[in-house]
Amino acid sequence: MLFLNTETARINRLIEEGAGRGLTELEFFGREIAAWKKSPERMAQITGDRYYDGKHDILDRKRTAIGPDGKLQVVDNLPNNKVIDNQYAKMVDQKTNYLLGKPVTFDCENDTYSALLKKRFNSAFQRTLKYLGEDAFNGGLCWLFIYYDEKGVLSFRRFPAYQVLPFWADDDHTKLDAAARLYLQEVWDGITKKLVERVELYKPDGIYRYVLDGSTLIPDVELGDYAPYITVQGKDGPEAYAWDRFPLIPFKYNKQETPLIMRVKSLQDGINTMLSDFENNMQEDARNTILILKNYDGENLGEFRHNLAAFGAVKVRDDGGVETLTVEVNSENYKAILEVFKKALIENARGYDAKDDRMSGNPNQMNIQSMYSDIDLDANGMETEFQAAFEQLLWFINQDMKTKGEGDFENEEVTVIFNRDILINESEAIENCASSVGILSNETIVGQHPWTTDVKKELERLQKEKQEAVDEYAGAFGNVPKNNDPEGGEE
């Protein structure tokens, strides 16, 4: 249901009690946003997004050596490769496509409602849902904002976790009292481009807009300091309305809202470091051999290194010479360490290794299920969180359908089905289906067949083929027996 826009006494009372005497509501929000902006939780969310884009800490690495004073100092003349093997992004993509790679479906007995849901949750929404999954892995959770566009169509917009500061009403983080969205926007100030920190405060009665200056919130005169969730044209002009539920829905990766990067960052950094060090050592060919000089006919080592690199020779005195000590780089050591790191990263990310040894010798269904056990357990937890989010989302869908006269489906039961993209042994699955004929119903068997995409349509095709076969038989041999009459039909 919708209600006319009013001030909410409960949220004001909560802020007043939490902020203490003498602190206004606006000051409270400003200080909370300023503190959250540099908080470890938000930094972890930003790190997850940054690592997914390939911006790893190895890019800031510098080569150092012990200086004359015994302290480390930066050395610029050494190879400093910054190799990134983004296994983290691979895990995010793998886990996202495993749970959300296929379109979600809705199990509902009401065919009219089912058709309307299919129309609402179209390909565009399925794409948005997949992006929500990526954001949830990177940030621990993400947000879906529900609004009406300029044409009056119910629309969805996603916000990454590092943009939204929620003010929860309960310890389990299931209900919101308010939320603040912080985002950067490029604007022109005369002939100079600058970044402005804008804040949107989501309250039960609408959105309040500000510009953040330190810890001070200044009303946004450029974009407007207030916007209602819904505007309806009334007799006396536009009227502001709001939902009686918060149109900002959290889609969580897990209960703790922990980003995936927190589980694997040290392992990802270790992989990058090993690969970079290996390439550095390969390029330091002159340093793999320690040169021992005797009676060098020169002034300094810099000149010696220059002559050696430029001419491949060095001049020494009559009783001088050059001896070498070789330092060998064992590539097998790097290979072994990388293998350990990658395996540990997959296990800690709770993914699967498509090159697992279990898939080479005997890829039966039991081995496949064993390989998928970790990602399946993690997906179960995420699916539970997404199911709860869909329950909130469906409430808004139902209200929109009711408002537009499409029907009242609030009491209809619907199940959201996440069709996981799991590898199966097709031959074994088909054999099991064939062995189940006469034991299970045709609908169950068809539903479990690996080639089935739509059970209802497949059953209709089977029925049609059977009817065509009967009609063809009747056309070839005349009348067919009716009602088990061995004499056949009328002559």
C-alpha cells in the first residue's frame, strides 16, 4: 500500500536518542557518514571491487635494498615487474555464474501471476541480478533501489556496498530505519573540473539530497534537496507519496556481510608476488652471477658494469682477473609454491577447480558432486539470503500490479528457483532417467533429463507426438478400437 508523505516521528526519536542531546539530526548523519567513509568495513568493500578490476597491491610495489645506514631504501635500477594473475576475479565470476548464470524461474500455481512475473523479470532484470551477485561477492552485500521512471514504469537500480551506509533497525540487519548513499560526481566549476561528494539520505518519507563537506551536510541546491519516492498527479497538482516499506533492498553474500576478498587477499597477493619475483630473477641475469674482481683497471663498479653490459668485456691489470659465483634460480620451487597458493585460494574462496584430478580418470557423477561440494555449500547460504531479498522485492511487484489493475496477488504463493549451472555426466543422467520409467512420473523424469529446458512444453510435445502417431495409425489402417472394444468401431 502507499501512504501520503509525512514526517516520521520514530526515526527522529531514534536519531535523537542515538546522537545525544545537543546534536541535530543533520549533524548526526554528517558525522556518521564521515566516520564510515574511512572505516575498515568500507575499505574492505572497496578493496574487493578494486581487486576484481585487477588493481592489486602489487602495482604499488617498490624494490628495496639495505642502504649504508642499515635501513631499507628504494632502488630504482632493479627490475620491478608487477605481474597479476587475477584468480580472485576468476572465483567471483565462477561463483556468480554458478548460482546466477541461468535465469531464475518462478514456481506458481496461478498461471496469470506466473506470466506477469515472467514479463517483469525479463532479460534486463536477469542481467541486473547477475551484477548484483558480483557486487555481493565483492562487497559482502549490495543494494537494489526500487523506483518509478519518468514513464511510470517500475524500475530497478543497483548500488555497490561501498556507496551505502545503512542504519539498521534490528541486530540481524533485516530492517532499515534509514540509509545514506555517498557517491562522487564530476562537475565543472567554471573552466575547472572537480569532484563533489554527494549524499542521498533515504528516509521513510523520501530522499533528501546533500553535499558532503568534511562532516557537514549542505542541502544540494543544484539537484534539489528533496525528492519523493512516488509522484502522483492530483487535482491540485503533483502529490508526493511513499511506500510503506523501504524501497532499498539488501542482497547479501552471507549473514556476516563479509566480502569474498577478505578470505583470499593474502593468497592472491602471494601469487602476484611469486610471479613478479620469478620474472625479476630471470631478468637479473647479471646478478645471478656474483663477480669477484682482482686488480680491476677502473675507478668504480658503475664503470665496470657499464663496460660489461656494453662491450661484454672488462679491462684488468696484468695480475688481475674475474672469477664468478653462480646463483641458480630453481623454477620448480616457484611452480610448487604457486600450485599451493592457487589450490588454497580455491578452497578458501569455496570454489572448484575445473582441472581437478578427479575429472581426468573417472568423471562419474559422484566425483563431480565431490568437486562441487564447497561451492554448492556456499551457494546454499547465498541463495537463502537472496530468497529473503526476493520476498521483499515481490511485495513491491505485487503493489505495482495492484495499482495498475493487473490483479491482486498478495496472497499467492510463489517460489523463486535458482537454476544452478552445475556440470553433470549427461550419459549417466540419461541412463538414470531411462531406468526410472514406470517408477517415477513422466513429469519428474522429463524434469531431471539434462536436455530439458521447459518441462511443461516438453510434456506438451510428447503428448502431441503421441497423438500424431495415433492419427497416422488410424489413417493407415482405418478405424481403431474404441473403449477397448476388440471388434473396433462402427462400420
